[in-house]
Amino acid sequence: MKKIFLIIQRIVVTLILLIVVIACNKVDVPQGTPSCIRKKIKEDNIHNCLDSVYRYNYLGKDVYLFVYPCPEGCYSLIDEHCNSILDSTGVAMCSCSWGGTFCNNDFIEKRSHKQLIWSK
């Protein structure tokens, strides 16, 4: 009887640990968010200093703005297939923030429907 109890206890503990590991790897974003966006959020949250991700409508398509506050306020704008549209995360361009690269594009004027989909 004691052996059966120990086996059941080990199974329960293993299941609880498995659930915790799975829950920790989940990215909480709105349903319908493309899988590559989910993956990028997960990776950038671990390896970069990702702060937030916004979805916009830009030229009739959903685009995603990744905001990295360090070292000097960098941004990356990608489409629903994770193709780069605008990127200020390069070392030489990192300090451009909303100036420079982003100001040379019509994104600021033509974006609409801002929605925060993820933040720390």
C-alpha cells in the first residue's frame, strides 16, 4: 500500500511540474496572433530587453511594433510573416528612436488601430 502511494505521489508531482513548465513557456497574446509573432515575443523577451508589442493596421495589413527600451529606445516593425519593415535595433541606428528611420517612413502618419498585444 505504501509503495502505491509513493508511485501516485511521484506521478502527481511530475504532472504538476510539467504543467508549470508548459505554463511558463506560454506567451499570452490575443487569439489569432500569428505563430511567428508569438515565437519572436518569446525569444526576444528572453534574449533581448523586449518591453512591449503593439499591433497596428498599416496600409491595410496588420503589422507589429516591437519596443526595446534599452539601451537607447529601439524599435522593430514587422509584418504578420515576421518580415522586417522598419528596424532601429541595429547598433548604429539604435539611438534614432522615433526619429531617423521611422520618421523617414510613412508609418507614423498612416498607422491606425493601435492595440497593445503584449507587455512585461
